[in-house]
Amino acid sequence: MAEYILQTFGLTKQYGNHTAVNNVNMKIKKGDIYGFIGRNGAGKTTMIRMIMGLVTPTKGEIELFSRKGEKNMNAGLNRIGSIIEHPALYPDFTGYENMELRGKLLGIPDKKMIGSILEVVGLNDIGKKKVKHFSLGMRQRLGLALALLGNPDFLVLDEPINGLDPEGIVEMRKLLKKLNEEQGITILISSHILGELSKMATRYGVINNGTLVEEFTDQELKLKCRKYLSLRVSDSARASMVLEDVFKTANYEVMPDNVILVYDLLNMSGEICLELAKNNVKIYSIESKGDDLEEYFMKLMGGGHYA
């Protein structure tokens, strides 16, 4: 049975007459990189603030590390590292001094840990450079280093790649995958950069107007966004024989009303039509179908711009 790092049950947050988060049931398994997707204002940050104990839910429950209740919630929060919106940094301190101060606040006296974490995030050679002179990418990496103090089992990151240049985005992606794969850290990433998120997420949750629309794995997403040729023909049995005998493929599905979905041969519609005609199969229609990643998410979020 899967071990869940986080589950929410009917989680709701209302501000007056406005429902920011509405009856959300979220599940994040141990080892997931969970991509949490939605437009600005969809409820992502409110959801994350409730998970981190910064906002009190109006209704519903949160279960962390298979435990519920306020006492267990506080214990669970000690096993979480987070970046919410922008990392809280002291600009006149060095990266090491920021880490040292956070370590004292967390009751972590081991200064060797600071050096090893800075090395993990690629900031071990920054010397006495003050944070106010850091690039945005360096600030984001230092924020991640701060989140890693205390050896968390779960990272909660709100838009960690927002504002980074392409090189910085690639570096952050590689780092998060490394933390997940080598250290076994489960990660929740809130983002609207869909293409980049798809390169690392193993599971997704899509939120729209405060409602969790759908959850699915990366493999399920690949099937949902799968490209195919849709053929409507006079004789699906004969057409199937042509696909197998002439094109050597069994990668198709026969649907009702003599419709066939072909999942390869995507650039060979002309050749398919020619061979079917040779075998006395009439073609009533042939279309290329299937959403790309952004199209699919935009449909889930009701159209419009996903950011």
C-alpha cells in the first residue's frame, strides 16, 4: 500500500464571501515530485500556506506523514522544508551567515551541515559575497539551501523557478531531481511553467478557481496528450489487416462506427490512404488529433492563459 506524505480531506479556505480553496482532496505519495499547477489566483499559494500551518483552514483536515491533529501537524512540519513565494534572506549577510542564523533558529548546531548543503546547491564557493549582490538564481539556490537545513523528508516549493533565466531553470530542475532521486526527498512544486515542470514531475494536481480539477501521474499525462491519427473507414477489419500486413504495426485501437485510432505512422497519412484504397477500403475522414501539454492543461483550467 502506498505511503502518503500528505493527504488533505475536504480542505477549504474562505475569506468572507470568497472561497480561495474549495473542498480539496490532495494526495502526495512518498517519493513523488508533485507538480501543482494553476493560474495566478487559482488557490495554489493559499493551499500551500494551509499545508505549512501559516493559514488556518475554514473546513477540512490535513494529514502529514500519516498523522492528523494539531499536535501531530506541528511534529510533521518539522520534517518539511519550504520556499513560499520569495526566500526570506538577509541581504547584508553572506550566504553562509544566512544559513548559520537559520540553523540557530532551528536549533541545529552542526555547522558542517551548512557547508555540505551549500555544496549540494552549488554555492560552496561564494566566499564573503553578500546576498544583496547575488543573482536571482543564486538567491533561489540559497533559499533551497535554507529549506534543506534539518534534513527534511518533504520540500514544499512555491514557484521556485519563477523569474529564472533558461540556464537557471535547467540548474534548478537538475538539482531538484537529484534531491529526489539520490536523497529520496518528496517534493511539491507549485508552478505555471508547464514545459519545465513536465521534465521532472512524477505526479500532477491541477487547481482552478480553488477546486482541484484532477490528479494524475506523468505516465497518465503522456497517454492523455498522446498524438494519433483518427481514421473513419468503410471496413475497420480490412483496414486493420492493412495496418498490420503493410505497415507492420499493431499500435492502434478499433473504436465504434468503423473508427480506428493509429498511435504511430503519424506522418504517413498519405501512404495509409493509398494502401487502404488499394485494398478497397473507403476513407471517409483522416485527422491528426491529440493535445500538447499546454493545450491539455488549458482545457482543464477552462481555457485562457495558464499563468
